[in-house]
Amino acid sequence: PKMATGEAVTAVAMTEPGTGSDLQRIKTTATLEGDHYVVNGSKIFITNGYLCDMAVVAVRTGSAELGAQSVSLMIIEADREGFSKGRPLKKVGMRGQDTCELFFDNVKVPKENLLGAEGMGFIALMKELAWERMMIAIICASSAEYALATTVEYVKQRQAFGKPVAAFQNTRFELAEMRSEIQIARVYVDRCMELVVRNALSPEAACAAKYWVSDLLSNVVDRCVQLHGGYGYMLEYPIARAYIDTRANRIYGGTNEIMKELISRSI
Ligand SMILES: Cc1cc2nc3c(=O)[nH]c(=O)nc-3n(C[C@H](O)[C@H](O)[C@H](O)COP(=O)(O)OP(=O)(O)OC[C@H]3O[C@@H](n4cnc5c(N)ncnc54)[C@H](O)[C@@H]3O)c2cc1C
């Protein structure tokens, strides 16, 4: 409830310095000792990590040999003794968003903080990450629309060879292609959202939305920068900021290569 009212900031902490894509190899352990777990390990690249009041942390509650079967999820409040945070990491873009390291040094966590059953964390993540991937797809589709809109505005007013840049056939074809592709992305994302509402979206459809629309966004933003000429490389122009901010979409939420792995398993 506190998340809904904005009173609590939370984070989802899966990635570790030694493993990201291969989540079943996490090394952060939670060992049961009486009525509480003792958590040791660290996480990296955690969105909201610096500001979080609590985090949902992926931990290993059994032997590493069990792989995914010994991964569990646990809510860990930030004020627990032994839970510390690194400084926000210096990212290429998205500088307004905090991304940081979290450290767990013999953190005592009550048994009740286990989210779901022991060993079911990996399955829960695989199911629920579909929604995170949809959020990324939505952001990418709308960011692409924004990139195009700001570029249309720019090329109409920028003059070259005595006419607006928008008047060149190359510009018009670029805009036509981008608008078509962005509309196609939007229709697919909207369709996925209809399925989300009916609770019928498959994980692989969400993977497809995430990888395809984030790839499209990178492609669109790059072309929009080109249409801006040198101004497109200056941070005072929104398109330059979009260029550095949008890149991470192909990496987080599971890399686009991992999305294709997951899709291929369903074929
Ligand atoms: C801005 C930002 C915010 C983030 N927020 C969070 C967060 O809130 N919580 C969280 O837990 N994590 C977060 N992450 C971490 C992100 O999810 C990981 O960086 C990502 O999953 C990749 O893991 P990795 O960095 O360990 O790369 P690696 O797994 O080391 O991958 C390196 C390269 O190898 C490729 N690769 C790996 N395995 C395969 C394979 N089987 N087949 C083909 N290619 C493969 C990858 O696609 C990639 O290109 C965030 C990252 C960033 C940049």
C-alpha cells in the first residue's frame, strides 16, 4: 500500500557483479537460522537502489547446484542492520534516475519477509518480468513517437540550400519510414496491452515487444540525430538527450539477446 501512495520507494534487486543474464547463478545467500534468514552478498545496477526504502531481493536459499530451484525472493527493508548502499553509479544517460549497488552483510531478515515459497523466486520472476518488459516496450514506443515529433518540428524550420531540410526527398522518406515503423510498433504494443488487461499475455509476446520496440527506438533516435545535423549532438537538444537515455532499453529488463533466447524456447 505504501508503494501505491508514494510513501515507499522500492527496488527489484536481481543483478550481481558476477552475473546478470544468467540469473540462476546468483551468489547472494539467505541462510535460515531459527525464525530469520541471514543474507550475505551484493547486487549491482539496481534502479531506485539509492532511494529505496525496501527492495525485493533475489537470493539463494539452497545449494547452488540446484540452480534456479534454489532462488527465492525476499523483501529486505533498507534500515536493517548490515544493509548498505553504494553511491549512485555514473551512467552514460538517464542521469536523473538512481542506479546503484546494494550490499548485504549478515543482514537478519524475518522468515515472513520471504515473498512466495522458498525456491519459487525464479518462476515468479519469469512470470512477472513480462509486465516489466511491457513497461519498457510502452516507454520505447512513446519515446520513438516523441523523437519523431521533435525531429519533424526541427526539419521544418532548419534551412539548407535555400529550403527547409524537410523538403529534401531523403528527409521525407526517412520521416515516412519512421512514422510507419513507429505505428506498427504502437499497434503491437497496444495489442499486447489488450492481452495484459485480459491476463492473457504470454511471456514470449512481452519479450518480443521489449526487444523489437527497443531496437526500433535506437534506430529511430539515431536517424533523428542525423536529421538534426550537428545540433543533434548537442545536449541542449532533446534528441541528443534521447540518444544517450534510450540506449539502456536494449540492456535492462533482460538484454535483447536474452529476449530472443526466451522467444526461441517457445517455438
Ligand atoms: C540503467 C540500468 C538499470 C538497471 N536496473 C536494474 C534493476 O533495477 N534490477 C536489476 O536486477 N538489474 C538492473 N539492471 C541490470 C540489467 O538487467 C543487466 O545489466 C542485464 O540483465 C544484463 O546483465 P549483465 O550486465 O550482467 O550482462 P551479461 O549477462 O554479462 O551480458 C553481456 C553480453 O552477453 C550477452 N549474453 C549473455 N548471455 C547470453 C546468451 N545466453 N546468449 C546470447 N547472448 C548472451 C548479453 O546479451 C550481453 O550482450 C539495470 C541495468 C541498467 C544498465
